[in-house]
Amino acid sequence: MDLVFFNSRDWEYFPRKPHIKALSMYASSILCVDTPITLLSPIIHLNKFIKFLKTGPNIKKIGDNLYLFTPLSFFPYAVSHVFPILKPLDKILMTYSTNWALKKLNMKCTISFIFNPHQDFLLKCLNAKLSCYEAVDQYSAYPEISIKDKKRKIDRELKILKEADLVFVTSNNLYKDKVKYNKNTYFIPNTTDIHHFGKARSNKTLIPKDIAHICHPIIGFIGNINALLNLDLVCHIAESRPHWSIIIIGNITGTRMFKQTIAFKNLEKYRNIHYIGWRDYNDLPAYLKSFDVCILPYKTSEYMKYVYPNKIHQYFSSGKPVVSTCLPELTPFKEFIRFAKNNEEFVDAIEKSLDEDDYNLVLKRVKIADSNSSENRAKRKIEIIENLLNTYGTTSRFK
């Protein structure tokens, strides 16, 4: 099988990378189609545009049987999402660019994937045997979107669900929501590269120099900084326990409105909060090794009801204690995570985690991560795809 993935974010920041890399073990070839170069790229993605001018249309090998290609389009996904009249033009150019890359690689698309309602016009563009939609979030429930955008996302996703041959979702609540519109919906939870993040347990992994001076105990978070995080909770932890160090690693992906909030601005007030910014994926296990307790300080919003945080298995791979707000999708791991209903409970749970001295619990967390590896997830996905192909193979659909 040749698989094509239309990435919803640039490969460098795409959270589905470990999953796609694992799938490459089972596919003949995989082409990842990055977010496109557009007429607006010189304004909003200048560095990417300059690189494109230097190399031209470029297919890059990024793994065994795995390739990355940056296509051309007229407008970014977010623009044509707001102005759908532009989508036919984008579809023509994206389809042409992708087919050019497939021809260069001597690939014939068997299965295609999209990941976001913005990409509805790409669902069937390659005439693949199976066109798949992978829903990793409840996009219409995001806290900062307008009522108009919420309706657009609902309408576009409903269209995708009705037209897709196959739907994968990453949480139980997403499954309950999507299976009503597409019977070929399957729940495959989020995962991570457990071998990579398992390096946090290795004696060979060295603590990065830029955090070596930070005093323990270290309470750590790895992830995007945006409106989903309960920053009031983070500030409460810092204020309640000034002798604790809080390390935050990740991109600030929140909107301009988010960056103007008091909660976001308050982070700078506390000397024991260390925001060190984005770090390369390859270096994350070294930072994770420095943590004494890993935290998931998310708001318990409608949006988070559908989220299965893939970083839980990053944390479990390290064997470190985990403290989280009450996220429904993590309840199957309640024996291995300390949940907190409010700020005071969260601080108390961190204290108990710092006092934890149970190596068996460490081994159990690692075992959970192993059982939820990206390889296992990929194998299950391939089984589902093959079964569906075999089912449709007896009809005239693919003849």
C-alpha cells in the first residue's frame, strides 16, 4: 500500500509524526504532504518561502519508505476555510502538485488521509481506494473560535464524515460523536515514540546545560502553551511552593487574545517558573529526565472532554509520576496518575508524587507506555485498512 498524508501542520511540529513513522514499517511507501507554499507565504511564512525559492519543488526522504513534499496552493487552509469559493482553485493546484510528487516517487496512492475540517476539499482529490479522515480533536469546541467559525467547522466535518470511507478517532468521546455519521469509525488512541522518550530513563542521557542550574524539585510540562492550559493553576503552584521549580517547554500557540490575558502575563511574575521555549523533538527526553513530577494542567473544558493527550505516554515512558486535572479520557489510567479537582488538590498531589518511592509503579508506567506504542497503534490501523480493502475488493468499487 502507498499512503498519502495531507499534514494539517508543518512536519516539524506535526503531532502525528511518531504514528506516521510507525506506519511506514507496514506500507510500501508513504508521502507526507506538508502545508503548502501559497501566495501569502512571503508574508506569513517567509523563511519557508525563501527555502522553497532556493530548492524549488523538493521531495525529501525522511525515513525508510517515508517522504516529505511541500506542494503549491493559492491560499493557506485557514483562508480558504473562511472563503470556500477559493477551494476549487486550491484543490486543482494541490492535486496537481501531489500527483507530480507521486509520479516522481513511482507511487500510486492507495490510502489518503486528512486531519482537519479545513482540508475537506482534499478528501477525495487523489482518487484513492480509501479516503480517510483522522479526527484528533473536537475542533468546533475550541474555546477561542467565533460562532461563525464553530458553525463552519461543524458543517465541514459533517460533510467529511459522510463522504469518508474510513474515520479514525483518538478518544472514546470522539468515537461516540463521529460514529453516528460514519459506521466505519474506529477508536485508536494517541500514542508516542516510547523508545525515544524512554531515553529519559537512560544513564547515557545527559541533562541539558540550559536547565542544569535549576534547583530541584522540578515540576515539568511539555506541550503547546495556549488557551487550553490552566495558567492560573500553574501560577498557584508557583506561589504556593516557591521552593519548587516549574519548567515549561513548548511553543506559544495561543492567539493574540490569549497573550493579552492576565493569566499569561502573570507567568513572568514568578521567578520559579522557567519558560524555556520550544526545543527540538530529539532533545525532549533529556529535558524530561530532569523532571521530578510531570504535570497536565489543562482546563476541564468542553474541548478537553474529547482530548486524549499523547504526552501521557511520553511521561509514562520516562516512568515519572504524573499529576493531571480531571480529563475524562485519562480515567483508564487512574491507578497511575494522580488527579486533582482544584488548585489545592493539585499542589497536594504533586507533594505526594514527590514523596513517591515505589519502583514497581515506575515499571508499571513504562509497561503501559510499551503496550500503547506507536508500533502497536500502526499495526492495528493497518489491520482495519486491510479488512476494509478486502471487503470492498469483492465489489465493483475498485475495479
